[in-house]
Amino acid sequence: MGLRCGIVGLPNVGKSTLFNALSNAKAESANYPFCTIEPNVGVITVPDERLQILEALVNPKRVLPTIIEFVDIAGLVKGASKGEGLGNKFLANIREVDAIIHVIRCFDDPNIVHVAGGVDPVFDKDVIDTELQIKDLESVDKKLAKSERSAKGGDAQAKKEVAALQKFKAALEDGQNARAVQATPEELEAVADLQLLTIKPVIYVANVDEASATTGNAHTAALQAHVAQEGAEVVLVSAAIESQIAEMEDPEEKEMFLGEYGLTESGLNRLIRASYSLLNLITYFTAGVQEVRAWTIHKGDKAPAAAGVIHSDFEKGFIRAEVIKLADYQEYKTEVKIKEAGKMAVEGKEYVVQDGDIMHFRFNV
């Protein structure tokens, strides 16, 4: 289960610089570097120090981290919803992502022209929101017209759809994103097929100058105040710093460089962690001499569903899961000693997988 995030933003906000930094990033595992699928799509491994711990303990033939896919959704300008720029193509790209990474310029630089004539993160955010809302409103209106015709014919389900669609229509017309609607599961189901753009979860990336990478500035404060009611996270990232980090291969050199700016980790790492939290995702591991591997699942998933991420047969024929905690693996070093110490738990179908669990699945198909 890979995570797919779409990077959006107005021209000259640093979106392409950030994407290029991601493109050049050196992955933790040399066998799985960032790769380009298309000119605007790339995949990078998710950094996770727990993999390195397991690798040292198990000494496997290979290590497979989880991945995150970034889509550089270019061409979003005012009027994109009407096809301006490359609007139609890239609005379609947004429908395919799990989450939106909205990059907003929060730095002053007279050498980089701003499309609106001045740096205003609140204005930038609202321009992108408006374009996506207009496109969503078109989708809702089309389905609403069909549902209303069916409802007039006495279709009870269509009547429920009409009520749900009208609720989303009212919010969008009021300048709200679809994700702000307090909708029931049934109402969400009514719009699920529309793949609404503004219903997708969002993280705002405040692209700051190097001096503001740790503390932010007046621009980031204005942005944070503006999005506070959404409950959305604002991640401070300096695309300029990320570009330099991406060129470094030596971990110690990276650490020293980050330390010069008062940072303990790269903005990329913080962005990935925020993305996982936003989508309620966690990681569990499988570990053996052939491979140590990280798997991504939803928080709250039970053992059979987690097994199904590996292969559908694992879920269908699930018998039990053998679960080890990383701290116990570190203490006892081998599975044999872990079992002898009674630290390997045997769990059934109702076990809720925890972040960091090391698991073996027993199944019969």
C-alpha cells in the first residue's frame, strides 16, 4: 500500500524546487532510490530508523522500506478550473492522489516574481482553494441534476443523494472546502464517486527562507492563523535547504549541515511523517533472513487486514499472527531467545496491529 501525495501551488512558490529536491534525494537504501515514473511523478523510500535496527539484528539479504509517491501537479493558476494553463490535465491528476501537499510561498525575494505582485500566503491559498472548489461544484451540480430527476420519479435512494449533494453544494458555494462539511457516512458515500478535490486531506507546506526554517516568520504566522479553523497542519520547509541536503550522500555531513540551521531532521522527513499522520497510517514489519520489510496499513487495522497487504491469501486463510515488539528484539537479539523469554505474542483475528509491530502470519488456503 503506497502513499500518493499531490504537490500543488501557484507558480514561483517553490513547488518545483521542492519536487526537484525530492527527485535528487538519496534514499536510505541504495537499492531503492527516488525514481521518476513520469516527468512529474517520483517515488522515494520512507526513512525509518527501525529498519536499520532490524537489519543489524537479522542481517537479511535485502531491506525493503515503504514508499511514498509524489506527483508534481503543475499548471495550477487562477482560471485552472476553466482550463487555463494546464488546468484540466492537472486537476485530473489531483483526483488520483491520497492527499494534497499545498506549497505556499512564505519568503521574500525581489528576484523571484510573485504572480500576484507581492507575497501573500493567505491570498495564494485562497486562489488554489477557489479553483478546486469551482471544479468540485461542477461535479456536484452534474450529479445533483441526475439525482433530482430520479428523485422526482420516486426513487428513495435518489432523494437521500439529493439532500447530501445539496449540503455539499451549499458549502462549496459559500467558499468552503468539501472536507469542512460535517457529513455522515451515508452523505460521504453519496459523493464518493465524484472524487471531490477539496475533500482530500491537505498539508500546507510553508516554503520559507533559510533563516526562518526553524522559527517561521510573519508570513507563516499569517498562514497558520488562516488555516487554524481547518485543523490542518502547516509544515515549515525551506526548499533551498532541501535542495542542498539532496546533494549530500554522507549522513554525518547532512547532520552537521542541518545543525547549522538548528534543525534535527530534514523537511522531507517531517513532511512524510505529517502525511502518514494525516492519513492515519502506521507501519509494521516482517523480518527474516531473506528480507526485512516495512508495510503500510491504516491505524486500527486488525491482523487479517494487515496480512492482506502482503497477499490476499494471507487474509483469506488467516490463522494467527506471531507478534514481537522491537524493544524485545533489541533486548533478546534472536527469535529463539524471544520465544524462550515468552515475549512472542500469539494473536488472533481481533488483534489490532500496533505501529512498529514485527509480525509473522500463519495461514491456510
